[in-house]
Amino acid sequence: MFIRFFSFLIISANIFFGHICLAQAQNANLNFPNRTITLVVPYTSGTTADILARNIGTQLSLKMKTPIVVDNRAGASGIIGTDFVAKAQPNGYTLLFTATSHGTIAALKDKLPYDALNSFTPVILLAKSTMGLAINPSLPINSVKEFIEYTRSHPKDSYYSSPGAGGIQHLAMELLSQELNLALTHVPYKGAAGAMTDLIAGQVQSSIVSMQTSSSFINSGQIKMLAVLSEERSSAFPNIPTFKESGFSGLIVETWYGVLAPANLPADILNRLNYEISELLTLAENHEKFNKLGLEIVGGKPEILKKLVSSELTKWKRVVKAGKIEVN
């Protein structure tokens, strides 16, 4: 009898102190934030991700009345900074400001020190930008169908440029090649400038380009955009059709920017961060800033970003495997 009574006391004490600990944790979350938040950018200073992170970080700091520090932890194509956040405490004080390469790197690398999907809690998808198929304007091509016909009839003149092997432009064109059954030769450059220069000069015939960085070349007629790789037409170039309108559905490639936290972030902290950032995205000044960068604000619940990351991983792993793409 005594043993049973003693066991009852132990169990009751554990439950009592368990409730106290839970209440303390919940109270701590209610006080969030009460110290500096670190927004890790796994890319170098001056990139679009860095510019956006500093803009949002400054506004969020004022709104939440707490210091927010942007920490550029570049290296290994974003892996170093991403891994740092994956291993941080899930308390809302260490966040990752990531972009499209989050999914492409995971598809290209067999082994990463983190799981691109399960090591993180999606917070919010901030923005995205349309990409499209561009050609040298001297080619007798005015549509995707004509591009396919030309490529198949000119196998020795079907070169495309990209800013580098394994980048989104490379993988996007590989996706097109696989889906449209085309034989294209990849010419990787060390950066976007060289890839665009040789496309304009006619050294290569085509390229996948981001609308946010190529608008001036489209407007000046230095390159010709045949179709965009998005669900809907670009608001900046409404006369350019989508691939779906051109007769080829399912070809969607967009650059994107979002915020992730370490896995198992408490729901109340997640909801607070999502709410605060969502409100910032409704401001007219941010719409203007994002538009100048060629970006479309998205926002919404965390599930939108989770679904995007999951679909990106599935798509790019399939493309990389089918194309036998290897990047050092």
C-alpha cells in the first residue's frame, strides 16, 4: 500500500511540475521577442536576398520593438548559413532568409548536413519572380513551337548560356530539354553578365533568364522573350505568353524568397512571426520596393512556403537525376 501511495505522489509531482514548466514555456513565448533576433542570409552582401533581408529586418525590428541583426553567412552555395540555422534552437531568435537555391542545392548534393525540408519550419513565402525563355533576336523564331522546330533542325546551332552549372537557369533549361525532347548544349559562364553578353552577341542562341534582371534587355530589343515559365503572364510584360498558353503545361520555374526557422518552432511564435511579416508585406512602400526589384509579393500562411519547398525538391531532384547533372 505504501509503495502504491509513494508512486502516486511521484506521478502527481511530475504532472504538477510538468504543468509548471509548460506554463513557464508558454509565458516565455508570450513575451517573444525579448532579445535580439538574428536573420541569417546564406549569401553575400549586395545580393537580392541580402537587400530584401535588410529591408524587412529593419521594418520588423521597429514593428516588434526588438533588435534584428542581418548575418551574412555565405559559402558553399548557401550551405554554411543554412546549416547554421538548421542547428540553432527553435525559439524564433535565429531565422533563415533563403531563396531558390535552397531547393536546387538539395537536389544537386547527395549529402547535406541538414534536410532541406524537415530541418526547418516554414515561416512565410515573401516574393517570387518570373523566368522565361529568351533567344537572340536575329533568329527566325517567334514562338515556343518555332523554337522547338528550329532546335531540332539545327542541332549544331543549339547552344544556351547560364550564369553557372547547377544554377536555376541551367536546371530550368534542362527541364525544358527533358519535357520538350530537345538536344541543347549548355555553355556555363562565371556569372550572369557573361551569359547575357554572349546571348545578345549571338554566341549562344538561347537562355533562361529572370525577368527581374533582364527587363532592360527585353525593352531594348537586345533579346527576345518567347514565353514565361509562370502560371500567369508577367504584369511587367503582359504581351509575353506563358508556356501553358503556348501549348505546354506544367512548365513552371520561378525564383523565390522566403523565411525559414529551425524545425519544431512553437506554433505561437510561428504565428506571431508570420503575422508581423505579413502585415509588412501589405505596405505600399514595400510593394513599390519589391516591384523595382522585379518581384511579386506573395505572403500568406506558412503552408504556402512548405508546399513550394516540397514541390521544388521533387522537381529538381527528378531533373538532376534524368539529366545526370553533376556539379563539384
